[in-house]
Amino acid sequence: MSSLIAIDMLYVLLFMIGGWGLNLQFGTAGIINFGYILFEGIGGYTVALFTLGSKGLVAGQQQAIFSVALPFPIPIIIAVVVGGIFAALVGVVVLRRVRRDQQAIVLLVLSLMALYFVTADPSFLNGSIGFALIPQPIIGSAVASATYEWVVVGVVGVLTLIIWGLVRAATESPFGRALRAQRDNEASAEALGYNTFTLQLRAFIFGGATAALVGGIFAYSLTVWSPSAWGYGETFYFFMVVIVGGIGNLGGVVVGAVVVIGLQQGFAFMPNVGSSELGVVLQTICASIVVVVFLALRPKGLFPERRHRVYSLDKADSEPGGSDGIGACGMDTNAN
Amino acid sequence: MVGIGELGPRLDSTRGAPPHAALTIDRVAKAFGGNQAVDGVSFQVAAGSLVGLIGPNGAGKSTLSGLVCGSLRCDSGEVWLADVRIDTLSTWKRARLGLARTFQLSSEFQRLTVLENLLVGSSLRQQATMWKAVTARRSWQDQENRLIQRARQLLGEFELAGQESSYAGELSGGQRRLVEIARALMSEPTVLVLDEPMAGLSPHMVKQVTVHLERLRSMGFALLLIEHNVAVVSALSDRIVAMSQGRVIAEGASEEVLGNDEVQAIYVAG
């Protein structure tokens, strides 16, 4: 029971991290990334390839384009970097060349293409079977002990705090403000001197790296990674985290992650009646209904985007004078 | 502003050499399919002057505004911001050189507060990177602190002081216009292009915006005012450029242009 709670907590933390990455892209920057799960897939495969090594491949009778056995945490770091690089490559094409309302379709198609590509050629990433026997990281002396899951939860918990700090710093800074501005009106932001493409690209790369981190931890945790772990339907659950919790609200994502994992685990314990797939089917139907209800009745989620605090405001309030008004704006041109 | 007669030969003889006005539009043309929206338009806007651009719907005023500000690309002709040719630059690069604009339709950032709208328009854009957000917090907070003071001063002057924490989307149409102008001023421009800033405003707000524009001109801004309201343009402008069917049909002092037969035919006869 303790182990099950630890696993559920781990999943909540991972959905929080993934939800924040998606929230920066979708809630703050306004990029509808229906291919988000692709980057999680990249993270999982990268960890598998850099962990198994040739011995691991042989032991599991698996095929891969290459594999080396590197110690933790090198594979997860590589996963984050690869996720970011891949997001940069995709972002350069999609964010620059495709209209915003069509980006969602292009990204969805891209994730489907990747899924079919991986599945079609077993020599690349072991096809639809995927990888098994991914060795779990040794954290201190806790590997395979009774407390191992809780140690993992602790480590991922610290990682979650770090990601929260990064996302919060980003969203509450001039960077986050610029992202929200171009989300509201791209033409206006351009007219104020913002290169909206690079702004969006930065958010896209951060989200891609975050998703890869989640995928990598999932691969470590599950010890297996296959196309079924990153089907396009999984993107839907990350969107559910954001839509239910509150688009653009970091705290809302925490609640959204709890709701999604609660829903998934609730149906996992449902007794098999008729088909063994009944629980999964009902879970998907129920999740879909929840999303539709929220979008129709509470589109801003349980915790709508809050009024952002201007950080320096308190300091500015305490310092009298120093303002020059229009006069200072006049001809004091400061081209960058 | 230099008249078109004076402008043509000078630019012809010094092609490629930087002109001296704050904004120079030189034989700019743009066609959409077979429709020549802007056809060889030339004029200049000097620092500390306000040029009114008038014309009926479809005259090419907003297209010209797009060509100047970068949302559209010229088929031919040149646009100069002081001594920098800008017609090949993207919108954001033109803005960074000192060209600010307001839009025909309200373009405030609706889900940002009024104060945030102004800060987005400021030089804080140099700090708008993920890296600086995380590593250079003290640096951008110090800069932000100074800019908040300036933004508040501007809001006071535009009678928006009590609205700084309101979402811009919650303001009235007139107040949104003022936020747009104040936001543009936060970018420290040399040239401000105003695309129908009086559209949809009450007479009181028109009067208020008019006062602000007069002040901006007196402070040395070069202003290009694209406006349907001929009375406002006439009262404010040092010179007026009248366009019809993509061409300049009259240019000069207010009385001169409004007394022109072709302009009379459009605005008086209907």
C-alpha cells in the first residue's frame, strides 16, 4: 500500500512538471502544442538508449540504433538536452512558418508521424515492443530496498521544486510578461520591438526539455518504454491537467495533476466487468467529459490565471520621485 | 514636412543618401493582386511636427501605415527613419529603432494590467529572456523599478492613474486608446504613427487625446496622424496629406488641402 501511494505521488509530481512545461507553452505563450507527448517520448527513449547498453539490449533481445550504458544522472541530463534541441528544430519550422491556429494540427501530425515511424522499424527503437529492463538508478544505497520508491519520490520532489522555481521566475519576469503580451496580441508586441518568434521558441524549447525530463523519469520508473507510453492520447491528459487546474496558473496545475492521477487510479481499481479494457475505456470517456464540461462551463479552470504582480512594485512604492513622465520619453531614444 | 515637389528631386539626386526628416516615405507602392493600394506616395514628417493623413475608405491610408511600420512590405519605394532605411526591416526591428505605432482597432494586451501594458512597451524588452529571468533578477528589477515611476507619471498625465491594476480589457474604448498611446511612448520613440486614434471615442475623449497629441508634438515627437475626423486633423496638423485611390491628391497646409477641389469633392460633395 505504501508503495502504491509512493507511485501515485511520483505520477502526480511528474504530471505537475509536465503540466508546468505545457502551461508555459499553452497558458503563457499561447502555443497549442498537441504534439507535447512527442517530447516526453524522446526523453524516455533517450534514457533507454543511454542506460541499457549492449548488454541490456542482448538480455532483453532488443534492437536499437545504438545504446551505451551510462550511470545516473547522465542519461536524464542527455534526455533534457535532446528534448530541448528537438524542440528547437521543430519550433524553428512550426513557429516561424505555420499560422498559430494551424500549429496545433501540425504538431499533432508530427507526433503521429513519429509514433508510426518508431513502430514501423524495429531496428530503430525496437518497434511497437519498445524497451524493457531499463535499469533503475542507484540513489545512495536505496536501490531495490523497501524505501526505494520513497527515495525516488523525494528526489523527484526536489526536482519538482526546482522546475517550479524556474517556471515561476520565468512567468513573473519581463520574459513571462512579454510572452503573455504576444499571446494577447502578437502584432502589438512586434510593434513594440519584440521578436515574437524567438519569444515563442524559448517557451517551446523549455516545454520540450521539461517533457523530455518527465519521459526520462517515467522510463526509469517503469523500467520499460514503448510507443504505448506516449500515444497521442497522453497529450490529452497533460492538457486536462492545465484545463482543469487553470490555464496560466501554476498552482492550478498542481490541482489538475491530482485530479488526473486520481481519475486514472480510480478507474485502475475498478473491478473487471465484461471486458478487461472497460476501466481504460470508461476512464477515457470520463476524462473527455470532464474536459468538455470545463471548456464549456469553466474555461479558465478551477484556478484562473491570476492578476500578475509586478515584482518591483513594492520597491517603487517606497521610493518617492524619480519619474520623468512624457518628458523623459520624448527624444531619449535608446535603440537596442 | 517637406512638400512632394521639393522632396522628389532631392531624393532623386541623392538616392541612397540618408534624408534628414524623422520619417521619410519615398515613392512607396503596394499592390494587392490587380489593385494598386498605394501608388508612389512620398512625403516626410519632421521632428516636432504633426502630419495628418486623410482620405476616404480605400484611399490606402492604413496600407501606407502598414508599409511604414512593417506589417506590410513595399513593392517599391523606400522608407527612412532619420538616416536609417527601414523598409526591408521586420516590424520589431523598426520599433527598436524608434518607430512606434497605435492600431486602428484597439490592440491593448487585454489580460495584462494597465501598468503591465506600459512596462511591456518599455526598454525592459531587453531583459525578456528566460536566462535573464532566472539569473539577472536584480538587474531587471532595478530597471523595472525606474520604469514603474515613469509609467505612473504617464498614467497620471493620461488620467489613468486609478486604473493601473485594472486589466486593460476592462477599460472603456477611450481609455484603451490612451493606454495604447502611453504604451507607445514608453518605448521612447522618435516617430509615432497613430492609425485613427479617435475612432469610436466620445467627444470628451477626442478632446483629451487631442490635447495629448499637441503636447507630444511640442516635445519634439514626429507624429503621423491617420484620421477620418477632418476637423481634428485640421486643428492639429502642421501639414495635411490627402490620399485617394492610393495616390496623394493634395498636400500642404490645412486650408490649402481642405480647399482643394478634389478633396472638397470627396469630403463635401460626398
